Amino acid sequence: MSSGAVIMMVLMLGVYFGGFIYFSLRKEPKKRDSTRK
Amino acid sequence: MAGQNDNWSSRVGFILASMGMAFGAGNIWRFPRVVAANDGGPFLIAFFVATVVWAVPMLMIEMIMGKTTRQGTIGAFKKFVGPRSTWMGAWIGFCCIFIMFYYSVVTGWAIRYLTYGVTGVIRKGIDSEALWKHFTGSPEQTIFFHFIAIGIAAFIIIGGVQKGLERANKIIVPSIIVLLAILMVWVLTKPHAVEGLEYLFRPNLAGLLKAKVWLNAFTQAAWSVGAGWGLMLTYAVYMSEHDDIGANSFVIALADAGSSLLAAMGILPLVFAVSPSREVALQALQSGDTGLTFIYLAKFFPNLPAGSLLAGLFFLALAISALASLLSMVELAVLNLGDFGINRRKAALITAAGAFILGIPSAWSISFQDNQDMVWGVGLLISGIFFAYAVYKNGIDNVRGMINDSSWIHVGKWFNWCVIAIPVIFIIIFGWWVFQAVTWYPDSWWNPWKKLSPGTMVLQWSLLIMAVILLNKWFSKKISLTDTDLVDEIKEKM
């Protein structure tokens, strides 16, 4: 594989699965701030 | 109407069920083909943008409507938008139900090919084109497997939300991921497979300047994630009070996009590994969804060591992913019927019987199935517009406030811009599809009896629109209201 394709693969896997993991790890905030709209 | 005991047991259960809803046959047989035809790397970037701009806000809108109204598409529009807009929910529901009729047939095809793989019919030297034509030309077979597909779906749905839907998806979704991962790792050990990866991730960034790449990316995002179908609204009805909307919308959309990427990382190397030459591989990728899956891959799977086993695993992944999406469509119909006072078991049986009978024309004729796929597939974009209208009617900032009150992340002003962009995106994608259809049939695009003409789309949509508008009062009168008037409570707090 060309280095360009390898970089693209790492980048895309990072963006798709990194985003998935980041949002999966969000927890319910203990105290909701109702003014944050 | 959802009962109090019909909630998801956990966040994981809800996310897995939603992933099952979103990840269907299209992710396996369409995504790899579309990404290959649209410059690879640039398409993946455009698809990510489309997922965030179109799919994520649409999932949020559906979730807030389902979670606050606790009713199916028809009741949700009556309650969230107003009795005069009940017909919009009916359009969304029927559009999805019409898709269910032929989607059950497609699930049946995948189950049939799973049996071909397991029983060794897919072997070296097989005339896969003749096998496909023989199967699709034998209505007794296509109808039988359509019956099996809708029967399994109804059986699971009768089990209820936790014991049926959630339990099934807890098995199905991890199985799909594991099967795709096995397929990918296995294939990548074969000669020429890496060429497929190179083709998938080719970094031709000039492709980002092509309109075709962006149009295909937004179309794929609109269909793939299942946003705007009413399915997420249906599943959101079973969320518990404290469940999150913001983060879960991102999780579901990115899980669907990531699984599509995983599928492409298995399928494209597979096509290159099993093809006698690069030219044949590229030709296969242009042979359409069913052509690639049921003719091309079935023909060349046996060229690989243990190819029959590999074929079995591939068609198992295809069959269960199609089944998981079919489950969500059946659930949408069952929930709507429940809102009219029909109990779950009876509603599931009515849905299964109706889907079986009305799916027979698609099982009988592949041309009819193609027609329905085009008409109601593009019709989903209209459903998306109705969801956007629901937000405009309540005020974009108000709805964003409602979403934030139910979210573990802060949804910022970007949401407003995405919702404002929905009609613009709709007009561009819809116009592009109509333009394409006109170029396919320059002399007869207006003819409603042509299989893929804009004329047939307009005729069938008009009939449905007229029917649901005429029945608006009846829908509005017959629908049962939920006990808790959550929408009003939340709106009062605004």
C-alpha cells in the first residue's frame, strides 16, 4: 500500500471509531445545569 | 402506545438495537460499491461530514419526538406538531412499511444464499448467474424465504422490547461485527487483497471538489443510518426518562458509519482477492448491489481456500444484518397499530400477515421490487423534510433546548444550521435523483408505468399523500393519547 493510502486509512479509522468511542464514554452528568441551552 | 414495562433495560441494549436498525444489507452491499465508485478516500471524508450534518441532527429530532410523545410516527406528529399534521406521521409510517414489504423479500434472498453456502451449493465452477436467475425466477422459493424472513421478525417482535428486540440485537449486532472482522482478517491474508484496501483508501483529495462525490455521500448517509425513516423515533419511545439523546445520536451514527467502513475493508479486498484480474474486479464493482453480492461473489468465493465456509460466513452476516433492520420496520408498524388500541401480539400478527401478502409482488417480480425500492427509497427524503417541519413548527431553539434537557453533551448552535440546511440538502439530492432518472429515460421519464421513472415516483407518492391527507381527521380521532403529556410539560418549561 502507498503511504498516502495508509495515512488515509489510519485517519479514517481514527475519526470514525475515535468519535464512536469518545461519545460512548460520555456519562450522565451528576448535576444538570439548566441554563446551558 | 408503549407500556411502562416496555423500556430498554440499559443504554447498551438501546444502542445495540439502534445499531441493528441502522446497519442493514445496504451497508454490506451498497457502501463498498459506492465508496469504490467515488474516489475512495475523498468519499470517506465527505461521508463523515454528511453523517454529522444530516444523520446526527435527524436522529436527534426523531429521538426527541419519540421520547417525549411515547407514540408511533402518527401519534408523535399529532402530539408534537399538531392534529392537522397527523398525516405527515402517517406518510412516514407508510413509506417505511412499503419498504418493509420488499425488504423482507431481500432478507429472504440473504437467508436462501446462506443455505446455499452452508449446504455447499456455492462451489468451484458454479454458474452463479444461472443460480441467481433460477432462484429469482422461482416464485415458490422467493415467496417461501420471504415468509421465513417476516415470520422470524414477527416471532421476535411478539417477544416484546426487552425479551424480543433487545435480546435479539444483543446477539445479532456483536455477531455482525465479529463476522465482518473475521472476513476482513481472513481475506487480507490472501494475495491481491491489499489492492482492495489501496483502492478503498486511495488519497485522491481532488475528489473532494467533485459534486458527484458529495451527492453520493449525502445520499448514502441519508439511507444508511436510517435517519428520517421514523425507525429511531420508534426505538426512542422505549428510552427511559434519564436516557441521553445527544451523545447517543453520535454513537449510533458513527457506529453505523464505522461498521460500513469495516464492511468495505472486508468486501473490497475480497473482490480483488477472488478476481482473476484487476479489470474483472473493477467490472464486478460496477455490477450493481445484487449483481456484486449474489452473482459475482458467489461465483468467485470458491476460488479461495475454504471458500464455501467463507461464503457461509458472508451470507450469514448479510442475513442477520438485514433481519435486524427488518425488525425495526416491523416494530414501527406494531407501535403505530398499538396506538390505535391493538395489542402487541395481534399487531405483530397483522403486520406479518400484511407484509407477507403485500410483499408477494416483490418476491414474484424483481422488476416490481426495483420499482418499490426506487419509489420509497427516494420517498424517505420527503420523510426527512417532514421531520424538519416538525422542528420549524416548534421553533428550532425550543427543540434544541428540549434535546439539551435530555442530553449528556451540550448540543450547540450547529444543530440550528444543520436543520436549516435540511431542505436545501433535500432539494439538491432530490433534484439530482430526478435528473439522473430523466437521463436514464430521456423519452419516457414522465411515464408512470416505467420501472424507474420520475413519473412512477410522482404517481405513487401522490396516491399516498392524497390518502393520508384525506384520512387525517380519522387518524387524529382514532389515535389514543398517552397518559403523560410530556411534550406539553417540556414545552411549558421552555
